[in-house]
Amino acid sequence: MDDGLSKAVQKVFIQLYNKGYIYRGQRMINWCPAAKSALSDEEVIYKDVPGKFYYFRYPVENSDEYVVVATTRPETMFGDTAVAVNPEDPRYKDKIGQMLILPLVGKEIPLIGDEHADPEFGTGVVKITPAHDPNDYEVGLRHDLPIINVMTDDGRMNENVPEKYVGMTTEECRKACVADLEEQGYLVRVEPMKHNVGTCYRCGTVVEPRISKQWFVRMKPLADPAIDIVRSGKVQFVPSRYDKTYFH
């Protein structure tokens, strides 16, 4: 960038940091695997694309019973650290607290009760992958679940998945693990569907939600005085209807 612009950015960054408005932490972000860069919510373009719902079984430990999960992204199952049902759902509330066996891995994970699980959607049972879904991340925080990242910066499967899938792209892993789920008797059915997928505004790559250490700005202490100065009339928009856009 231009030297003057760079110095201005640096100066403001330091000022905001010293005031406590800037902080760094591990948070759920939008990640472009092609650019290997974080994206703001405004930089994610959502598109309706054809996809599939995959239904497969999670066995209940030491039992012949199981629950059926529906997901559009079976390749993230290796990062599952729980399965959730709505605590008011009569079909499952007696199962809350039981341990399930994660297919293809054999690891025990808990069946938890959380309002995030919608009894009217799918089977009412949702896999919880805190490292790769914003809603699951919030569920993980509420239940103190482990966060297991299963993807590299460039969108390939990492060392936290079974060895045969390491290095695969998400699409390759999806096909491979669905084939293995079917072979091992876990796959129930596959349904076509359309869903809203986030893509990078620059290159069109599908965005991966992931946990990353990033810099953030506390916006409320900056936004409040900017709002007050317009409401007080010190700054006016012409025409005035743009007040609403500005406040938003």
C-alpha cells in the first residue's frame, strides 16, 4: 500500500488497541481455502446450489439402538464432539446423557440436549461439529465441548481424520466417507435438496467456517458516538431517508 496510507492504518490500529477496542482471540470465522484468508460476513456471497442430505446412524453405546442424523456435510463428522436433540422432543429426551459411537472412528461422544436441535427439521437429531459450523460452535461453548479442526488452511483433510482420508479435498472425502458409511451399514438414505452456500466474493470458492486466531474490533463503543452525532443533528444526511441506512 501507499506509505502514507500504511502509516495512517498503523497509527489508528495502535490508538484503538491502546483504548482496549482491539483484541485478538480464537473465534469462528469465514475462511476462503483458495485465498487462505479470513472473510468478513459482508464478503461472503450466498448462492442456492443443489446438494444432498445424508442420513446415517450413530449407534448408542452397548445397545442395539441408534439415532439417525441428517447432514449436508458428512466429511465434517470426524470433528463431531457431540450429537444434539431438543430437550423437549419426546422421541429423544430419555436418551439425553447416553454415549454414542462415532461411525468410521469408533470414538464415544455424548448425546446432549440443546434448543439448537429443531424437532421439525430432518430427524430432529443434529451432529455437533464446533470447529466447522457457527451454530455448532455456540452449542460447543454452552456445553464445554472439545473443538477438533479436521481441515488444513487450503481445505484438505488434516491429521485429525482417519489416515485414509488425510490429504483429500472436502469433496473427495465426502464421497469416500459416504461410500464407507454405506459399506459398513451406517448409511440410511440420501436425499437431493437445494441449500444456501457461502462463497468467497473474490474467487467464488466455497467458504469454510473455521476456528482461527484473528484480530477483532469492539464496535459498540465506536458505533454509539457515531449514531449519537446524527441523532443530535450535528451531522445530517440529505435526503434524510439515508439516516436509516446509516444506523443499520
